[in-house]
Amino acid sequence: MTHKLTRAPAHRSFLIQTVFRADAQTPGEGVRGILIRGAVALAACLPLSAQAHKQFLVPSETVLSASGWITVDAAVSNDLFYFNHQPMRLDNLKIIGPDGAPVDAINPNTGTFRSTFDVNLATPGTYKLVLVNDALMATYETESGERRRWRGTADTFKSEVPSNAKNLKVSQLQGRVETFVTSGKPNDTALKPNGAGLELVPVTHPNDLVAGEPVSFRFTLDGKPAAHLKVSVVPGASRYRNKQNEMELATDKDGKLNITWPEAGMYWLQASLEDERAAKPATSRRASYVATFEVLPP
């Protein structure tokens, strides 16, 4: 069965022009300084989801009536879901099949603005596609007082960061970027969490989303309920809107999130938090979660 999505009316794109008064210049600041101050002030007025580049995985289809192929785009972009910044790397890509077994990505390719790969949905059921990141970031000073930044993994930390580094600060960056696809009858084997970092555990199946109908997801952090977690949901095609139309939501004490989709289309969901439960040698952690969902018309 083929689903035909309704299209929202397009809006005109727009430019924001900021005018700076010459008499507002700080002595010795120069034009460049004025522009920087203006950019910072403008960014402060925007919500986080509007300021940050957005990571996403977007499949060519999310629901197939029978076995077949899909193509998936992976990108970091200013607009949902357009390719205008940089590709996501596929090094940490995992595809989990309906039986829980790994599935190969076919024809992987990384271009200037996006990465792409194909998936053969040979087995009926639900697939989870996920890019997993678990990295360390450090700042430190050398013996000579030079400040340096480093990014890598726990395996490379000891060999790449000097043991005598001064003012060493290490953070763990733990993130997941996911999407879901179903061929034939859906199931939930691939949807089971692994208990590490911030994860979404579907209550409503992620490929059974309909505009106007409430759905529920549950968020966990290291396998435990992520209570009172702030979650942002943004509809796609933001390039053609004057506003993000962002829904700002939060989980309850049990980590449960309720959403009612206002209209059909593709949606981007994001949540993140910071805590001190980091893996050594890190002392702090930033855990994030991103997913792309398709919502069908009633």
C-alpha cells in the first residue's frame, strides 16, 4: 500500500537584515566588532533548535507494504530536511533488523553535503537505523602554558593527551541519531534499548504515527527513566516557514512523553542533558538523542 502525504502550503523564504548605528560603536571596536556583537545578540533571541545545526537520518520511505529497498540521507543542516551544511559520517552506523541481527548498509557514500546508503528490507518487520557517538573532549595546558583542545575516544586518550597536562578538563559526549522503517507487519525486537546513554523506548510504534492522534514514547538514561527531560519537536520543511513551529515538551516523572502531531509530514525530535555520570577519565557528560519520524494523514 502506498501512502500519499498531504503537503502544507509553501511560504516565502526570508532574509533578516540587521542595521547598526555608527554611534552605537564602542571606541576602538571597529566594524567587525559591531557585526560580531549584532550576531551574538540575534542568536540570543533564537530558540536553541533554531541556532544549532541539526543532525538527521531521513529514509526515502518509512512504511513499505512488502520487502524492498530504501535510500537514507544522513546530514547536518541548517534546515529540515535539506542538505546545506555538511554530511554525517557513517563510521558508527548501525542497522538493526526485525530479528535483532545487524543489517549491512549498501552503497555507502559521503559527499559534500550529505552521506547516503541503501538498505535491503528483506525480512518483514521493523528496522532501527542509528548513528552512535561516544567520544571524549578535553581542554588542557602544556608545560609551556599553551592551551590546547583534543577530541577522541577513551582508547586514544592516554596516548594523545600528555600525562602532565595542566588544568585538564575532560567531557564525555554521548549521542544517538535514529530513524525507523517497517516492511510489512511491524514488530518491536529492534526497538529494545541497550541501557547506555539517552534512549527512546517507543510505547506507540514509531511507524504508526497519524496526524491528530496522541502517541507516547518513553525516554531512559542508562536504562532508567529520564524524568522531566526537555524535548523539542520540529516539523520538516522549515526552509519554507518564517517560524520553526517548535513544540517544547517534557517527560513526566516516569520518563513518558506524550505528543499529538498537528499535521502530516516528517518531524525532527531532539533531547539532551548534562550530568556528572561520565565514564573515566571524563568528569562530566553531555547525552543527546535525535530521531526523525514520519507522520501520515488520517
